[in-house]
Amino acid sequence: MSVTYPNGFRASGITAGFKLSGRPDLALLVADDGSTAAGVFTTNTFAAAPVRLCRERLGDGRARAVVVNSGQANAGTGSDGDDDAHVTSAAVARALGAPDEEVLPCSTGVIGARIPVRTMTAAIPKLVEGLSAAGGNAFAEAIMTTDTVPKMAHAESGPYRVGGCAKGVGMIRPDLATMLTFLTTDAPVASAHLRKLTASVLEPAFESLTVDGCSSTNDTVLLLASGAAGSDPVRPDSPEWEDLHAAVEEVAQSLLSQLAADAEGVHHVLEVSVTGASTDEDARTVARAIAESLLVKTAAFGGDPNPGRFLQAIGSSGVPFVPEDVRGGLGDVVVIDKGAIPPTWDKQAAQEVMKEPRIPVSVELGSGTGRARMLGSDLSYEYVRINAEYTT
Amino acid sequence: MSVTYPNGFRASGITAGFKLSGRPDLALLVADDGSTAAGVFTTNTFAAAPVRLCRERLGDGRARAVVVNSGQANAGTGSDGDDDAHVTSAAVARALGAPDEEVLPCSTGVIGARIPVRTMTAAIPKLVEGLSAAGGNAFAEAIMTTDTVPKMAHAESGPYRVGGCAKGVGMIRPDLATMLTFLTTDAPVASAHLRKLTASVLEPAFESLTVDGCSSTNDTVLLLASGAAGSDPVRPDSPEWEDLHAAVEEVAQSLLSQLAADAEGVHHVLEVSVTGASTDEDARTVARAIAESLLVKTAAFGGDPNPGRFLQAIGSSGVPFVPEDVRGGLGDVVVIDKGAIPPTWDKQAAQEVMKEPRIPVSVELGSGTGRARMLGSDLSYEYVRINAEYTT
């Protein structure tokens, strides 16, 4: 029930030999009759070679295939990396009988490591042979790196289906996209309208997740529409548009929740909601200041309902507000009132909230109607262990 | 050899009973014949009551005394906190026969906790009685919270002395000042010129340290000049100005190094130097992106010379540069060249650099002449333990 849930897509995932572990590491998604396509990408200035190539190839809004290798990020690899992305995606195009420009390459893994081109080329026949309309799960598994589980979701919208999968457990922050996420639909949508859907649903959705505040060189979200389920295009003025919008949003939110729940070393997910900011952007800044604060993240890990740390994080955001107007809560427990920590705040009730797998944090700034929501993770010993021992 | 190294100052530090541990927790610095004074403070919107009072009282540029309690931050305490700061500093003023406006209060400890006024008032006679020209060390010890060692420094500048001390191991970031730092000199400097010295030396110095990216509600740096060592004022056009400038800088830099070396759970200090940015501000942004990156901090803890994480952090800074012009080094080892990780980078030599207590990281952006330096700390299991278990 992943990217092949909608009609018009086949997928496969195999072990090509990129990973020392021997786990699946090469994935292919194909729209046999072609698809429209749109994407959002990392804002990191050192965007990986495949990201740059994808951006370029999405210029015409069409795609036949997406090929993903896991193990090497092909980032920080200079012009050699560009060559590798071209050569390997051209080999996939040839095997599919598709134009080079319609193959979108993605890579995830160690930054600075090049794609082993020969390993890739040798694996392509098996990869293409494995393509099937039930291949979504294999695809979702082959794109994983340190993920502990594959992340998959699907939804329906009238006659249309939406499917998706994602990978990513660290180096995730809301500067756009979260590692690799792929969504598909069999609704017929022109590429210009697919871009609109991406901008209005996927960009804000993937900006509301932060694990470690680190923006990857490879973050990519792609949305492909095969059109296999209908002939009349769904447009912003179609009656079906809102439903399709909702279905894409549902799949995206499900994938985001799964990503947050599988964040490196996570014990608790922080669900931060900020209201009453002057603008939505200000609200997002405050939400992010809280979700990325090391002191909030360690407090969440320690189960310590520490209002001072929330207060500190809100105040350090740089967003203008009147301190005396600020109210903050942990679940239903008021821990900041009129900009101060009430002497009688209910520590015991707050401690219970901190035990939840998902800790709801709310802040009302009292300045306007701007609002934002952000998912974050706590900071645990395991996070440190994973990242002190693993070469990203 | 702390704040009482210069003439014209006496200090004391005692156990008043603010801390459960029974360690010294109340400190007093007095300039018997008065002093000029200037300060820099946290930019946190939830600035603590004592910070707000200090700012107000420094309006006339004069101070007779600084009183510091450790254990309660008196932040997030609303108007009650303002009252407490007024009442306790007034009690100190009365005991010294000084005007209220010339007593500068500082607090550090748990946010949301009020100063126990009665405990404070009861301790003042002993505090004043303990004042001595050799009291700098006792002062430096009484302002500590989770610091493992007191931080003290001194320097000379011709006939003038400069002394200082600092505290702070977490919730430190370069949005101004680093927890509490006090500098004194016996040079005669008019308050307007003392402000100039503060802006040109202390502000940039204390903006170049980050431990956890968390800007405290209480960060304060104060500089007091007793004038006890001379009668002719030192002015920006005096021949002694440059030397005095250098001595203040020397003391500040020494305190910064000591703060970084005592950061919570620190194993390695990151010494990040960025050159070739379009502006100094851009350079600072990149330096901070590196020093605050969780992936860089955990790599530093793990001793892993991971060029990909440095590349990622530089690229995520949002600062404009041409990727192909970027060069990066760990000590003398080139780990980024022409914007890519050289296939032959010397991993073994880089691993040796990562073992240093102070890891030198250099980045040349190739865009201009902007430069910045930033001290940061690694992220260890101890950091997580300290902050998951301690109520700040």
C-alpha cells in the first residue's frame, strides 16, 4: 500500500550491493504510460548532484521513472557526481526505453561518497525485471538507510487513489522536505496544477517536521500523477480538487507522523502548536525554536515538565510579542500564564503529560492570528550514540 | 585574581541558603568610591527581572555594587519578580549606604523560581562583613551553578589592571552575553567611553561562544571602572586606550575559553574559523551553523572526522556563496576542496585532529573578506544526562 497503490505505477526494490549490510538498496518506480510530476527540494546550498538533476528535469513537469540508491548520497562529489547521476539515470532510461530527461534520480546515504556506477549498471536488469504493481513495499524498503521501519501510506479520493512512502530518521529539518518522500496518484492532473498541489500541501507539510535541525543535502519530495484513473483532468476549479487535496494531505501527514515516530533515538515526539502570532511565519519560528531547543528536547527525554525551558525557547525566537500576553500549556496543564510561570502550576499533572509518546505543547502569543504546528523529537542517549558512531 | 585584582574593588561570597547543596550562593562586588559601568544583556524577550532592572539602572552609567544570587533565576516571575529584585537590591543598598539606583542585581538558577527574599535579607550583614580586597575568588565561586570550576582572569595595561570572572555551562548562545560575566578595571574611564569599550570588545567576544544554542533569560556582562589607578581619564584618543582595549579583550577571551572548556558534558571544544564571506555577519552565521549543528557536535564527540556533516552545516546556513569556491579544513587537513570532499582526503590525519581537546575547523567561502570565529562544544552522553535530569 505504498507508491503502487494508485493505478499506472509499478515498482521494485532489490539488493544491488551499495550497502555493506546486504539489505535492499536500489529502488525503481515507473509510470509505464508516463506521468506529470512536481517536487520540492532541500534548500541546502550544497544540494546533491541528483537533486540538481531532478530540479532540472522537472522543468517540463513530466516523468517516466524515479530511481533511488541508498548507501551513497552523491553529495559533495563535485562534477564527478554530476556525471555519475547522468550516467546511471541514462542506463535506467535505456533499460526502460524512456528518454533520459524523464528519469529522476535520488540518492541517500553517506555525503561525499560517489555512486558505484558499475554496481548500479550491473543491477539494472534485475531491477527492471522485478517491477510489479505490488512492488510498492519493496520500493519503500529499498530506500531506507538507518530507518527501523518503512513508512507507507495511502488514501482515496472518489475514483482516485493516492499512495506514498518516505525514508529519513535524522538530518531532517523544515527547510523543505524531509529526506526522501514519494507520492503518487492516478488522478489526471496537469503538471502546472500538480505544482500548485505541491506548493499548497506538500511544502507546508514537510516544513512542519524537525528532528535535529539539520537540513540534508538530499531532501526531496516528489509527487507523480499517472492519470490512469480518469480522462478528465482534475483542476483547481474541478469539484474533485478539494478531495484530492485532502487525500494528498492525508498521505503526507501520515508519512510525517511515521517519520517523527522513527526519528533517531526517539522516545517522545513533541507536537508543538503556536497560535496568536502576528503572522504564520512568526508562529513557525516560535514553534521551531521550541522543537529544536536542546534544553526542551532533553527535558522531553527526561520527562521533566520544565516551564522555564519553554519560556526560554519562546523568548529566544526573536519573534516580537508582549511577554505579559503569553500563555503556554503542556497538554491541558497551564505552565505559562501572563508571561510568567504560575507559582501553583500543576507539576504532577504536567509530569503525566510528559510520559505520553506524543507530548502536546501549546503556546498562545496574544499578538494576532498567525498559527503553526511543528513535530519534533526528543534528544536521547541513543541519538548521541547513533550519530557519534555512524558515518553519515 | 578575579574582579578584585584592580584597585578600588572589594568582594565577598557566602552561603545564604539559596542552594540545597549548601554551596556558596550569594556574591557581592563593591566599588567603595563608586565606578562607571556598562553592560550587555540577553536578547531573550523573556529577560529576567534583574536584567530589566540592571538595564534601567545603567542609564546613568554609574554603579556602586553588583549583587548576585545563584539558585533562582527570578525569570518568568512576573511583577512579583520585579518587586523581589527591587526589594533585595534596596536592602543591599541600605547596608552599603548607597543609593538604590547604584546597586545592580543579577540572578542565575532555576527559571520561574523567585528569590527567597527573607533568606537574602538575613544574609546581607554577613555578606557585607565579608567584603575584602582579596574577595574576588569567593565572589567567583558564589556565582557558580552547575559550573565545575570558577572562571577567573586578569591582565595589565600599563598602570591599569583588568580583572574578571564568569559563570555558565549551558543555555549559552551568541545572542549576547553568556550567563554572568563581570569585568573590572581601575582605569578611569567615563561611562560613555566604557560603553564604547563594551560595544567594541565585549559584545563581539561574547557573541563568539555557543554551547547549546539556547539564549538564557539572564545573560549579563558587566564592566565596572573604579578609576582608582589614575586621575586622567582614559579616552578613545588617549595613548593608553589601545592597551586598555587589549587588556579587556585578553580577560574576555580567557573567560570565554574557560567557559567553553567547562561547557556541560564537554569533551572537545570546536574552534570554528570562517573567512571569505561577503560580510562578517555572514561569516558569523556560517560559523554558528557549524558550531550548533547536532551532527557536527556528535561527530566531534565521536571523534569522527566527517566532512559530509561540515559540508551539510555550511550549506544549510542560508548564507550565499558559490559551492565550487568553498574550501574547508580540520586542522591542516583539507576535507573540502572546490566545494567537494576530495576522494583522497587524509582520514587518518583528520582523525588525529579530532582527538585534540580543541578541534580547529576552518572554512574559506571564497566570496569576500568577511570573517568570524566561534567557540562551540561537542554533544556527549553527559550533556544529555545533565539536561535530562536537572531542573534548570
